[in-house]
Amino acid sequence: MNTKKLFTSFFLLSGSIFTLLIFISYSDAGPSTDDTLEPTHENVEESNLQQVIRSAYADKTYYFAGEAMPNTFDCKERLDRELSVNAYWQSNTLLNLKKANRFFPIMERVLAEQGVPDDFKYLAVAESDMRNATSHANAKGFWQFRKLAAKDYGLEVNDEVDERYHVEKSTRAAAKYLKWLYKKFGSWANACAAYNMGPGNFSKVTKSQKENSFYDLNVNIETGRYVFRLIAIKEIMNNPEGFGFYLDQHEKYPEIDTYQVEVNQSVPSWSAFAKEHGISYRTLKVLNPWLIDSKLTVKKNTYYVKVPR
């Protein structure tokens, strides 16, 4: 009887000690993640999001067309916004880098010929992403000329021809216009702002605010961002790898080897013209987007149509 009681007491004591040891061990180890933290949509998503987001802005002096951007807190923060937007707008920036290989050489030649700073090729990126775009105000082409301004600077615009879509001719017209704006407003930054908002509006703002520098003006949001956007685009396209964009040469759009066919007589059908030169109608239109009709009436002008070699 005593032996049985002794055995029972020993058994209960052993069980208590064993339970106590398990509790101490659990407490020391801490709660098991697998047991206490059930996977949720939020924590699974966080663990799978592999990215590094860094500031695109660097604390340095930035230049556009040889002019330094003021190193004020306001200018730095406005540029920071444009660098961030364009650096992390990956698809658009990547495509512009590809297109630049085709179109920048054309623009560079014309800008140099006209004595306009090379940096203004980035204006065509800001205006249209180097596409023959049409704006809500019916401005057209790489340089976004409206009809009257285009004619003022020597571009032909009618039902059959729209030279706002002619890369070389529209670049030459834009260069002449920018030189006029520079002469009128005294700096390339001012010329950029006036290009965006119009010289009449720019004159009114400078007079009413008694300021003579774009950087000191309080203007509408679009124009207020415009010059900083040009600086940002220049920075990224000048140093794409520094902003995480990597392209091999074969991935960039090549310049197209063409020759020019002189046209000094009316063309009743561009489709027939294309067939005569062994190309498709689509190819003819892609190389010559300024030919906006299916035919051409020649009165006294001579035209030069690009055809691939």
C-alpha cells in the first residue's frame, strides 16, 4: 500500500517537472513564426516585392543650353520631381532612348547649322516623345507647331502636305523660332518657357510680376514644370546607365538608309508611286509622314520624297 502511494506520488511529480521543462523551453525559444503568424495577403506581397527605389536627384549644379539652374531649394525640389517622374516612367524613357538613336543625329545637324544649342533636341522629347503627335490644341509634329506658327516659319501646311511632320524641316523651323525667343527674352530658359506658354503670355507674366528670369516667375503648372523637365530628360538620356537603363546597340532603332526622289510634277496616286519604287504604301508614309493625302498636286514647288535604298 505504501509502495503504491509512493509510486503514484513519484509519477505525478515527474509529470509536473516534465510540463514545467516544456513551458520553460517554449518561453526561451520564443513563439514559432509558423505557429503564430499565418501568411496573409499583405506579408506575402511584401516578401515577394523585389525592388530598390532610390532618389534620382543628385546635389550638383545642373545646366541646360550652357545656363546653370539656380541652386535654390525651390529649383532643386522642382527638378527632383521631374527627375523622379521620368526616371521611374520606365517604358516611356526606354522607348525614347531607342528612338533617339534614329532621330537625334538629324536634329543635331540642323541645330548646329542654325547655331542653336544641342540641348534643344530634348525639347522634341518633352513636346512629343519624338512622335508625330497631335495635341488637344491641334499642335502637331515632333515640335508641336500650331498651324499659323508653322506657316510663319516657312512650313507648308495644306490638305495634301503638312511639313510639321517633316523632321528636318520642322526642326529647322523650331530652331529659328527658338533663336527669336532667345533674342526677345534674353536667356535660353526664358526661350523654353515662352515656347511652352507662348511669347505673348510670357511677356505679360514677366511684366506683371516684375521678374526677368523664368526661375523667379510664378507661372501655370505646365510651364512651371517645363524647363525642369527638359533638364531631367537631358540628365537621364545623357547617362541612362546611371538611372538604371541599359540598352545594347542592336536594341536601339537604327537610322534608315534612304535616298531622295525629286518630285516636280503632280502625283495622282502615292500608292502607284510606291509600287513603282518597289516599296509598300505603308513604308512610303512612314518615311514621309508629311504626305498626308493619297495624292499630291504640284504647282511650283519641288518636293523630295524619301525611299529606302
